[in-house]
Amino acid sequence: EMGEHPNLLIIMCDQLSPGVLGCYGGPVPTPNLDALARDGVIFTNATCPTPICSPSRASLITGLYPHTHGIVYNVNRPDYPAISPKIDFPPDSYLQMLKYCLSYADLEHLFITHTHQDHLYALDLRMRASPFSLTDLEELYIYGNRTVYQGIKQRVGDLDKSKLVVKAVEPFASFRAGELEVTPILANHDPKEVCLNYIFQFEGKTLLQGFDTGWYPERTWERLADYRFDMVIMDCTSGGVEKDIHPQGHLGVKSLIEVKKRMEKMGILAPDCRFIATHFSRGGGLLHHELEERLKPWGIEVAYDGMEVEI
């Protein structure tokens, strides 16, 4: 029985005319699509609001005309904001690009925490190569553990064609990425992989990216003592469902509060440090306003889609 909000699966092909499909009387055998058509609905008069790819897809996602949602060109426009650096490349990266008018064509540095598919959907990186990309792209530098390199190589194939330069980094070994000073630190997420978080330093400001991770190992706590953070962005996946105050894998509300307490005791948070919780899951059992009720008294902000923070 269909609920108030049905689940919809949209299969979108590029440059596919309905006139060739069997369910529309076309000459090409398409038994699987024909079966979907028999059990579903066939559109005979659907039209695109624009012949340009990205605006049309944004209209499908938002239900708005291009002149309303603001995406009127494909996203490699020079007037769209560049996003360098970026942390992780999940399956919804393309949606993020459309929704927030981001230009992945200008992305220079990509930092990967680990190879779980919700943080690295490497197959989409193949779209940087011809014939998918019609733009002469600059090289994209990707940083991660050695498993990240293997995963990208397996999914993408020829890295040169996609203008990808993948660099294996080690925990606690600092390096330069453009104007950024970057230090990978050891996270506590998957014991089968060297999972990383990152410390970024730029123009006198220091930021700690802390997702996915549970309670940090002591080696990481020792390294954190060398910094004074202007912003900390931490994991809170487990929400109100956690069995251990020092968990492995993910933090929850109670363990995140303990992380902040320890950082305050160590004196590594600047007086005006923005401390932000993110990476939520419905499995955590708390809605956004419930997370705010539990975390705000401890000076922890709760992130949301489209959140912008300036330090």
C-alpha cells in the first residue's frame, strides 16, 4: 500500500530516444525496460524545460523552472563557485553540484577519508574523461590511504585520461596541497583500513575534520595537542543510540560531548571555536531538533544541508 510519500526510482539515460525502445514500438529489443513499462506508467507527452543537461536535471529534482532554481547553464561555467578543497566524494556528489551550483570542473584538491562507498563513489570520477567531459580539465589531486588509490584505479582505469593524480598519504605526515597545510590523522572507524581525518591550516586558521570516526586512538590525541582549532567538525552518526562512551566506528551524542570535554581540558579549542556535529543517520534515532536540544547546551552546533560557516 503506497504511503503519503512514495519512493520513486528515476532511471535517466543520456541521449536515448524513446522511439528506439520496444515499449514505444521501437526496433530495439529492450525486455527489461519493457517489463518496467508494463507494470508502471509510460509518459507520452513529457517534455524538458530546457535542452541543456544540468538545468533540465535540476528541474527534475526540484520541480522548478530553470529561471527559478537558477541553474541555466551546464556547471562548468566560470561564474559558478569553485570548490577546492573537497572532503570525500559520495554518490550524491552530482546532486550537491546541481543543488548548490558548484563547479567540479574547478576542483583542485580532493581529500578522501576512506573507501566506503558513501564516502568514495569513484565511478563518477570517470566522467572527467572524454567523451563524457567536453572541457579540457586541469588535473585533480586526490589524497587518501593506499586503499583509496587502488579503489580509484580499479573503478576509473586510466587515471591520466580523467586527469587524476592520486597520492597516498600517511597518518601524521603533513604535506602541502596548494595553499593548504594538511595533516592526516588516524581515525577510529574500520579496523580493516587505515581511515583518516584531516587537519587543515590556512591563513592562520586551523580546522579539524572529524568524520567518520569513533573515539580517537591515543596517538591521534597526542598529535591534536600540537594545535589550536578555530573550527571542529565531528561525527555524530550514532545519535542517541550508542553502547560505549568511547566507541569505534562512529560517535553519538554522549561520546561527542565527551570528545569536546577532552578537547577543552587539553586547551586546544580557540575561545571562539565553532564546534559542529555532522554526519547524521536515521539509525541514530533523533530528528534534527532533538539533536539541537541535546547538543546546544554543550556549545555544539548541529549541521544541516547547505550550511555555510565563516571563520
